[in-house]
Amino acid sequence: MVPGTKVFKQSEDNISASEKGHAMRWWFYLILTLYTFFNWLIGQQLYHLLKVDKTAGWLKASYWAVFLFLACSPLLSRWLYKGWEQIGNYWLVFFYYATLVAVLGLLIKSKPLITACYLLILTAILYGSAGAQKINLQRYDINIPKAAGQLRIVMLSDIHIDSAKPRDYVETMVRRINLLNPDLVVLTGDIFDDKDISVLTKEKEILRHIKAKYGVFGVLGNHEYYTGNLSEIIKTLKEANIVILRDEAVEIAGVCLVGRDDVSQKRKPLASLLAGAAKDKPIILLDHQPVNLEEARLAGVDLQLSGHTHRGQFFPNQLITRRIYEVDYGYLAKENLQVIVSSGYGTWGPPVRLGTRSEIVEIIITFTGTKN
């Protein structure tokens, strides 16, 4: 090695990291500026719609104090007091739709129409909150032309365990899983989503009660990396008898089960993970995000199970996810590869679903091949 080469590369890496950090800061400032502007627009619109401008000075001050708190609650709950997290979550979904109404108000000066839009937003949030609490069972019956015994898989994606979830959230989930009497339970990422690891530690014993003939396996999603406590998450899940596969393959019930690290990380090529696998055995891939489907097909994967998309969670986001992913929800057959993408068991941020549903996925696999 030429003297100084290593130092030079390290310097390049530092410059690259510095540039990335600089770019991220500018994106943050831009988003914060837009968020501030649209909140101001919404605040002004509601100020006049509610006729606060015609009230006493102390009422005007109270209105702006409350509005400022609501607008800042997503950040305050993150930086100051976690107890305000649910307020911030609901404000975000209100802000999402109210921004559209605020812009509409600039174009159309009709108070009855704008008032009706805000009432519609509140009704939609209430309806979506109730809808998010209902867990549907989505069943798929599929055939794989390879030899193995019939397999009943229960799949959950995007559980998003955090402090904002109801107290019996995990307990109810475990009970629903066990009612299906699965052979195998797979968790396809974003299992935990909180900086406070004690939130997961408290649920450890409950998670240990998941009953599956061949056990519980899972992969990491992008949100486990956001928490800043990845090693503690993996340790706690292991203590809960949940095996996390990170670019690993294991054989279970005559099936090769492959778990990939999240695509946001530097991960091994799928072909190298399957280099030692017998191609006559069924290959089931767990990959949090439904991407690189062609890579899975070429590697000989029979079934890929993914989540991540939430199917947009609330309208009209599913129109966006539909364009981003080859399959953002449901079932896709791609020659030898079959793909199932779940809309998720839980929700991220606002506990609201509109035009989508929370679900547990039950997959009955019949293997139609003959053993040699």
C-alpha cells in the first residue's frame, strides 16, 4: 500500500459524510419552513372561520397559544415530553388534509365550502381512527411446485410497538396469532419503533407466548434503525424467542427461510446468501421492503413476504405507493416468484387508516412437487 492512501480515503469518507450531513440539514430547514408556512396558513384560515378575530383580546391570545401548541406538538413530543405524542400524531394527519383546504381557500373564497371541508376532515379522522383499530384476517392459498409438507404461515408486518399504542396492544396481537394455530410465524420488519427500549422489554414475556410449531422468525425494517437502540432490540427479541435473520438462511420444515437486512443498509447479494442452498427445496424470503423483485426471481426464490408500504395508510397515499412499488399490496406472481405484501398490522404516526386496513396475513402453502 502506498503511504498515505488510507488517510486519503478516510478524508474522502469524512468529506462525503460532511456533505451528506449538510444536505440533510438543508432538507430539514426546507421542510420546517414549509411546515411553518402551511401551519400559519391553516391558523389564519381557522382564525377567521371561527370568528376569533371578532372576540376579546384574551380569546385571540388563547386561540394562538392553543394553535401554536398543536402545530408544535409533533416536535415537542419528540424533544420535550413524550406524553404529547398522540396529540402530535393526530395533528399530523389533520395538518395533511388541512393544508389542501388552506390552499383551496386561497383559490375559492367560499366560507361554507371551506367549513364543510374542515368538518369532513374531522369526520374522516374519527372514522379512520375507528378503522385502524379493526384488524382484518387476509388469507392466501398458494401452491409451490416443490416438495415439502403443507405449511401454515402467519405473517405480520409493521407492528410498530411503541409507547403510544394501547396497553393491551401486544397481548391482543399474540392472542390473535395463536387462534390461527400457525406452523410458522414471520414478522417482516418494523416490529419495534421507540427510542425507549423499556417499552419492548415490558412486552417480552407476552411475546414469548406466541405459539408456532416451528417458531417465530423476523427481519429488521427501517424503523428499527431509526430508534438508535438496535442491539438492545435484537437482544430483547431473542429473549422473547423471536429469531431475527440478518442476511441469513435457515432450514425449517424442509423449507429454506431467508431473512434479509433492510434495503437501507449495506447488505449481501441475495445470490450469495443462497449459494449453499439446495435449489430443489422451497425458498421463502423475508424482506421488509418489496423491492428488487427481479433479484429474488433470478435467485430462485419461490415466495417473498414483505410489508413497509402500509398501502399508504390513509387516502390518497395509496395512489403514490402504487406507483413507487411493483406491488404495494396483495399478491403478485412473477414467473417462478410469488410475492405477498401486507398493509401492516399496526400504524405509523397517526393511528388512522382511510382506504386501507390493518391485517394479519394467513398463508396456506401447498407444496405440489414430489420428493426424489
